[in-house]
Amino acid sequence: MIKDIKAREIIDSRGNPTVEVSLFTNQGKTTSSVPSGASTGSFEAKEIRDGGERFGGKGVLEAVSNVNNKISSALKGEDLDPLKIDKILIDLDGTKDKSNLGANAILGVSMSVFRATAKKNNISFYDYISANFDFEQKIPVPCFNIINGGVHSGGGVSFQEFMVVPEKDSFSENLRFAVEFYKKLKQKILLKYGANSVNIGDEGGFVPDIKKTEDVFNLLKEVDSSASLIVDVASTEFYKEEKYLLDSDLKNKEEMIVFYKDLRERFPIIGFEDPLMEDDFTGWGELKKELPDILIIGDDLLTTNTKRIQKAEESNSCNAMILKINQIGTVSEALQSAKTAQELQWKIIVSHRSGETNDDFIADFAVGIGADYIKSGAPARGERVAKYNRLLEIEDEKKQQEK
Ligand code: PGA
Ligand code: ZN
């Protein structure tokens, strides 16, 4: 039973305030914290921020107060039934985008309720998810963001994320490969671009002084010419007046598609995320037709929203989705999105946000739903490796169980 809920304002990896929620039940305390994006999609659930001068307008005291007052009053005394509680939260908010109570307020509570329920059942959170919501468990393949651009970089190339995707036999080997790749890349950048070029962006990837997208791919090829790559173009961020401003070249949709085809021919790219703007379902369909054998991954296009997933399926726009729980605002709706994507036989990439905390919720969540991939930034920086290190622990636990 829920005895009490207490939220507070904490600081995320970018130095912005975010919401942390502690839930008190008969089993004790369960705490979760909420991440926050920079290149957010227009169709995401809305976090609420205070405005005014405090923290440059980014304070979350109103969201915190919503948890401590309205939400707490509505939930105190309720049994731990996560689906029912998420429904109460959705109804109490009463808006489509959770802008009344704030997706940041709602999600912190939803995460804690799910975790507390696993604790009550005396099982790990990943076991709880797969057993109770009918998913087949799997340890996801990690996608490591090793070069940052776009709005995560303050002056890098236009593409937001260059991710290396190792294909070893275990998670720990994948992590080792990524760490070695990251260190070799650092040495290469130092040699080629000098001491000031190994500064890093929001997700821990380097931001070398490179002006052209293609040169980033050449650099990565020098480190390891066979390593598979996924890129998050986050193209909506550089789309204005029907054109894409790519590394100071203006391109229309057709030219972007030609550009992607050319990159795909020359480099070991296995997926493009958000290659076109967030509402161009038709354009995405055209690109997918041209590149049928790689992952065309919807992030801002889908915003972890089942209606948008269905729309994308109808227009044949993609074959993979980014799953970010805070895009939709409750864990049960995120589980629903995962189910929908799996029924369509899409690949799922569970994702962190560029503004993170040390909460490792998504590691268990990804294993529990049997996600194909996870992206949590570089194999460096505390808030990024919290997730990877939890996956190492889960891999160990599962090995022990097999013995
Ligand atoms: P965001 O970036 O968290 O800043 O939205 C991550 C992404 O676009 O995948
Ligand atoms: Zn993205």
C-alpha cells in the first residue's frame, strides 16, 4: 500500500533541475528520477518548468508540488497496482500531453510505483516486467554515442549522435569493445586535431573541430573500418522552411535521401534515426523504400506514442523505434508502445535522454521488454555508465541463474 510520496528538485547531468520521487510503502522507500531531453519532439508529453529567474526558468518546484500535494492525496492508501495507478495519474492530469500536472511529475511517480511493486513481489525489476506484462527477456545490444554534434555539442557537425554498435557475444564484451574504441578515437582526435578537440558533448561523445559530416565517418573508419554505426541525425533540429541546413549546405528532402544513400554505400551504417523531420511520414516512407535493408528509426517521429507508431506503420515510414519513457509520461503507456512495436516486428531501441541522472531504470526496463538495442551515451561519464554497469550486473545475475 502507498503510505506516502515525497518529491524533490534535484540536478541533472547538464546542471538543470529535475524531479526525484520517493515512494513509501510497506516495503520501505523506492526512489526514481526523471530525465530530460534537449532535442525534444513536438509530440512528446510535456514536462513543466517554473519560468521566472530561478535556475534560468528551468526550476521544477511546481511539478514537485504537484507530486507532494495533488498526486500524493490521490494515491495515498492505494494498493500497489501499477496499471491502475497510472490510469489514476492520467485521469487526474486530464490532458493529452500531461501538461497539467507535468509529465515530469507523473513519470517519477509511475517509475517508483512499478519498482516498488517488483520489490513487493521479491523479484528483480526486469523479471517483474517480463513476467507480468508478457515480454521475452533479452539483454540489448548497446549503441555507444562516441561523437556528439547538433544541439548536444555547442558547435559540432549537424548530425547529433554517431554511435558505434559492437556485435560481440556478450554485453560485457560489447562494453569492452566500446571502451577500447572510445580510447583509440580519443588518441586519433588528439593527433589530428590537437589538444582542444577532445572536449565532450552532453552525452559524453567527443566534439572534435570537424565541419563536415563525412569527415566524422572517415575518422571513425580510421579507428575501425568494420565497426557498425547508427547515426541519430535529429534532423528536425536543423529543418527550417522546408529545407535542411546540413553543415552549412541547404538541402531539400530529395537531396537528403541521396546523401543518406551515398553515406550508406561508403560506410558501415546499419541505421538512421530521425533522418527527416518529425512529421514527414511520407518522406520517411520514400527513404525507407530506397534503403530497405537498414534500420530507419523513429524518435521525434513517434515519441513513444502508439497512435504515431500506427500512423508510421500505415505509411511504411520506419522499421524501428526509439523508446523513451518520458516522451509518453507513464511506464504502462511505454509498455503498450513496446508491445505495439513488437507486434509490428519493429526493432526497439530503449533510450536515455541527453539530460540524465544516475537512475538506471532503463537498463532493467530494456531487459524486461526484450529490447533489441539500448542507447545510453558514451562508455564514459557517471550518468551514462550507470545504465551500462547495471546491464553488466544483470548479465552476471542471468549467468548465475543458468548454472
Ligand atoms: P534528447 O536527445 O534527449 O536531447 O532528445 C536524444 C535523442 O534525440 O535521441
Ligand atoms: Zn533521437
